[in-house]
Amino acid sequence: MTDTSTTAQGAQTIQLSQVCKSYGNYQVLKNIDAEVTRGEVVVICGPSGSGKSTLIRTINRLEEINSGSITLDGRNIHAQMRAKELNALRSRVGFVFQSFNLFPHLSVADNVSMSPIRVKGVKPDVAYDKALKLLDRVGLADKAQAYPGQLSGGQQQRVAIARALAMEPPVMLFDEPTSALDPEMVGEVLAVMKSLAAEGMTMLCVTHEMGFAREVADRIWFIDAGEIIETATPDEFFKNPKHPRAQRFLSDLRH
Ligand SMILES: Nc1ncnc2c1ncn2[C@@H]1O[C@H](COP(=O)(O)OP(=O)(O)O)[C@@H](O)[C@H]1O
Ligand SMILES: [Mg+2]
């Protein structure tokens, strides 16, 4: 993958400082301090409603924050900026949703090539060739002309990953990418995510796939009631979770 960032290996990529977010009177994120270094894979886990989706959505500004700051390679994501700058910034942070969100009226290849053409001004034939390569990479070279409705959920999610990668983002965010899939399709999506991690992509993944977390994550962030209450390596987290709520979460997950 082309490296469009100028940050050195190991340098900070994403920094969250004292991030607070409320919906009305309800505080969803409470003084979140965290950082993600370049090439790191972070798995965010925690109970339903704890703020996981809200947290990662603030990172490409799908959600606004009330206070604190979030920087990507030193740039303040929540600064005032023009729509064009915001689009440029968003294109540096790929986002994969639980619900795929493909455009149903566009072919798979057009779904993948659309943003590079529209947002980056890449020539259509160049973008199309690249889309075919990305589809090959996620195992869907033969589906380029198909429409999303003709694909299984696992295939659609792999297209969604290819679409995000088409913008060559230095960072990828995943919000429960396998939660809407039938069990037999989970593995094919996780395999694509694993290969991305192996290539050094910086990734934040909200997922309940603890096998993936154990195998692929560099760090786990455990979030509960809007706070990151434990960060640990997978080894530490699964063998010896420190916080009682993390212990309970893991024990519930196992039963
Ligand atoms: N747009 C919204 N308006 C009001 N409350 C919301 C909104 N989005 C999420 N919430 C609430 O914020 C809390 C955290 O939600 P979310 O970040 O989706 O949690 P998670 O992804 O961990 O399940 C939940 O209580 C949820 O009901
Ligand atoms: Mg969620």
C-alpha cells in the first residue's frame, strides 16, 4: 500500500486528550485520554452502550465532541475547517461499518473507485484498475461487475473494506464489522483484517471477536460507561484483567 503519511514508524498517529461527548444531558464519553501509534492495532471492547461506536466515530468526525482534542498526525481533527478540508481529512481515515453501507445502484467496482475519482480527482481508468486490484486482494476479483444485492454479507463487507482502502488511508477504523454477518462469513472478513494488520496498517477495531483480539491486537482498550478503564496487551487482558468490570465482561462473554 502507498504510504501517504510522513510520520516515522512508531510515531504517534492518533492522540485523544480529555475527550468529552454528550448527547443532551447524557455524557457518553468521559475524559478519554488515549493514543494510537503508527502501525498499531487496537481492539476496543466493552459492554453494549458503553460508547465504543461514539468513540471511533469522533475520530473521523462522524460525531462532534464537546471538549478535549483529537489529533491525527498532529492535526486537530475537530478544528474549524472548510468542507473540503474535512473531506480530505476524512479520506485519511477509512471507516468500515457494521452495515456495509455500499451503494446498491453501483457495481462493486464502481463502489470501490467512486471516492478516488470524486474526492481525489483520480482518472476513472486509473481508479478502476486500482479497484480491480483491491477486489482481487479481498478475494473478489470475479465480482467486479456484480451489484451489492447479488453478494453475501461477507462479500459485501469485503467490498466495503476495499472501498475504504481505495483512498489509501493511513488509518482504518472498524465498527463491529462482523456483527451483522452469518457466522460462516465472519472468518473471511477477519482474514482480510488480519492481512491488513500484518502489512502494518494502523487500525482501531471495535469487535467482540476475542480470538481476533488475542491474535492480532497490540493493545486492548476496555471501555465501560464512557471511560477507558483498562488498556493492556491481549495477553495481560485475557489472562489477568485488572478491573472488576473487565473481569465480568470477559466472564459473560465466555458463557
Ligand atoms: N445519536 C444519539 N443520540 C442520543 N444518544 C445516543 C446517540 N448515539 C448513541 N447514543 C447513546 O450513547 C450511548 C453509547 O452508544 P454507542 O457509542 O453506540 O455504544 P456502543 O457502540 O458501545 O454500543 C448509548 O447509551 C446510546 O444509547
Ligand atoms: Mg456500537
